[in-house]
Amino acid sequence: MNVNIHAGRRAVPDTGAVLRHIVNITTTSGVIMKIDATNNQVVSEIKKTISVIARIALEDLADDVRIREELGIDSLMSIEIIAKIEKRYGININEEEIMKISRVGEFVEHIASKIAMA
Amino acid sequence: MKIALISPRGATAIDDRLRSIFQDSRDVQGYIDSLSHAFSSGLLVVAALTPDCHEIRVIDENYDSIDFNEAFDLVGISAMTQQASRAYEIADAFRKRGVMVVMGGIHATVLPQEAKEHCDAVFIGEAEHTWPAFLDDLSKRTMMSFYRGEAAPDMAASPIPRYDLLNRNNYKVIWMQTSRGCPHDCEFCSASRVYGYAYRHKSIAGIMDELNVIKSIWPRGRINFADDNFFVNKKFSKELMRHLKALDLRWFAQTDISVAYDDELLDMLKDAGCTTLLIGFESVSEQSLGSVNRNSWKRKQLSGYSPAIEKIQSKGIGIVGTFIIGFDSDTKETIHTLSEFIIANNIFVPQITILTPLPGSRLYERLTEEKRMLHNPWSHYTFTEINFNPRNISVEDLKNELYNTYEKVYSRDVRLKVLNHFKSIFKTVQ
């Protein structure tokens, strides 16, 4: 089944809170399915991976922080983060899509939605 | 005294066509990622050598404007060659207002008489001995026109640069020097003729103290080690890597290919926070490389380039590979071979520049003697402009080959190939 993913809304900045992460999946037949991708553990694992690879404290990974300009995460670090997550969850993340993302929240959300679909 | 220490605005190396090329691949890998305005570390050392009784303002003209009517008692300017034209404009403007101006840095060091036409005193070489002597002379009103650093300063005794004087919000990448001197006598290099070929470094404790100062100002900052050749003394480098590991930093350094020949050192880099290494490959033409060093060191490495690149990048470290076009033996064909090499070897960030005869270099002397210099203003010495008559290719064709090479190695397909190559690597490295 080919699907397009649209994040339902942005995740809230406080990672300790329960994230309600609704992902809209549009199938090739045009049916829109709503998937609740809420998963604190996944989000915290993604953020931990970013924190370890980019050597940035977890508390600095607020959702509205800019990945390149504020955290200094370049394309090499981004691809390392993607590779580790792909390996951990057995998923595939499109490099071009992820490189276009500028803020932490959208980055985490994009990956979480891929994991939710897997 | 109220002292202004000024780093003049740099000439832009990226014209509209290059900007357009990099923009096209911006989403798949930013070449611009790898660039950052470097502040003048030398001025921060000068500030650290200045007694506290003086008030110092550091002005980086890439970010801050200069108020020529501000009441400075002394203006110090440090410039590289591409900044020299602007440095002279600034110096002239202050002197017109009766302000004393002194100049240092690499350009004033190699062309002191030229610099002297625009200022009251010129600093030749490193500042550690000369700046305190100048301040002493100034207080006694016995100032000289030239201050020459005769002996190479002991870097272990060099003070921590005054990073606190920078506007911290301007910089995400912090340039820091741990050593001076490079054993390679490259014909195009002027730095070696200023700092000498003997390698000198700061102490481990001094480096750690300096890094802790930087971390206190920029907790998320990335470090670019500005040393011309970071791993000259492998034993010292390994000791440094052990200490860097504890600081949890991300850093970049410039080195030569010999880092690939030391497995123990190579294995330590990523843990120590190294993300990227800049390596000056210069060329993949045996003839061109043969002209670089008197002892042909770089030519002798050529057969090892591909395995060395693979070995370094297999550790998860991206190579910023720097290449020069415009050597006497370069033709359109050799430049095409270069782009094929870059693509085949998945070099993370290729950087191609035009051979540039920097004043102070042996290349400058040779091309002047051969009457091949184009006598452009110093603001053209950006490494993407052509400042001499090439031997086997026209000026126009050489410039076009620069664009063509960048277009090839920064095409979307090539950048995606490189990213996928690194994705595979990162799935295997710990």
C-alpha cells in the first residue's frame, strides 16, 4: 500500500508530557486513516539518539529549536541520526525529506510517524 | 587607552553562479554547512596580551559596523590577503581622523612596506613578543615603524585568547589554534613561511583550559581547530584525543593524509568528538602534485589517496577534501579526471579552489619572475578568482572548469549518493 503521511499537529514541546501524535495516512485509494502514533518511548529514543550523536543535552532539544543554525547539527550528523534510527526500527527514511526539516519538533515527528507506520 | 581591534570584512568567494550551484543541492547536503566566518584568533591573542588597564573593543566587520568617529586612541587591524584592500581603507579612514593605526596578520607580515603606507607601525610575524614590546615603547613614546617577531614564541606560554570580547551570538563555530607550524613546504602556502616549518603546540592543560573557556561561552558551539596541520605530532595528538573525549565536544580539524596511516589515532577520533577532517589533497595529477613540495611528499601519497579516504570515512568521519585547479600541468582533461575522482570516492565535502599565488609564497615569487601575475587587487585573492596566467588552459576556461566541477560534484544525484554511502557506514560503525 502506498501512503502519504501528514502529521496531524505538532508535538507539544514538553517531552515529559504525553504526546498525542495523530498521523493521517492517505492510501492509494484515497482513504484517509488516522493513526495514533503517540509513543513517549519512541519520541524519547529519537531524542536520545539525537542527543548522543550531536552531543547536545536532551533538555536543549526543545521542539522549536532550529537544527542547523541553533544546534549546529550538519548534514553528516543528520545522516548518522537517520542511519541509527533506520537500523534500530528497520525502517527507511528519505534523506531529502529529512534534510528539508528545520526544527527539532518536526524532525522528531517525521521520524516518529515513519516508525508508527512500520 | 581605548583600543579597537578590527578584522576587516572579507571578500566573498562565492559568486552568483556558485551560490546557485550550492543552492540546488542545499536540501541534500549543504556545502554552505561547512563554511563559517572565522574570526581573527590573532586579534584575540593580542587582546589577551594587553594589560587590563586598557579598554578593548573587538570588531569583526563581517558582523559589526565600524564607527569611524568613535574616540579610539589606537586601532589595530589584522588581515589576510583577501581582506587587505578593505584593511587599508579602514586604516586610511582612521588616520585621516588622527587616530594611530597599527597592522599585523599574515598579509602585513609578508608585505610590511606596503602595509606601512597605511599605518603607523607594522607587526611582522607572531604577536606574543612584539605586542607587549610595542605597548611598552608606546608608553615611553619611542615607538618604531616595524616590530618583527624574531624568535618563534613558546605556544605553551601563549595566553588564552579573549573569546569573551566577541559577540557570542555571531558565532556557532569557534576557531581555536592549538599549534603552529607545518613540515610541508607547499609552493602555494604562505603560512609556513610565517610560522615556520617547526611544529609547536600548546600544552594539554592549556588546551583543556581554553576549551573550557569556549564551552562556558558557547555551550553548543562546534570547534574548528585552526591549526594548519593538526596531527603533526601523533604521540601528542593521541594524548590530546584522550583528553578531548572527556569534554564531549564536536570538532573539525585540518590535517594531511598521514592520519590514515595511524590506526590507533584514527580509532580515537570519533570518540574524541571529531566529525570532519579537512585534508588538502590538492590534485590527483602526479605531475601537478610533483610541483607542490620540494621533496615531492604529496606526489608520493597519490597512490594511497583512495584507500586513505575510504579508511577515514569508514570511521564515520566526513572528509572535506580540498583540491586546487590551475597548476601548470592542468588542462580541461586533468580537471575532468578530478571530478571523476571526487565522485568515485564519495568525498563528503569537496572544495575546489583556483591556484592562488599568495604574497609570501614561493608560487608568488615564481609567477612574478615568470611575469605571469595579473596584478589584480587583493580583494580578488578569494581562491575562486584567477590572479595569474595559467600555462595550459586559458583564464576563461579555468573559471568555467571551476563552475563545471562544482556543478558535477554538487549535483543532486551525487550528493544523494554520498549521503547514502555515509548512511551505510553509520549502520556499521558503533
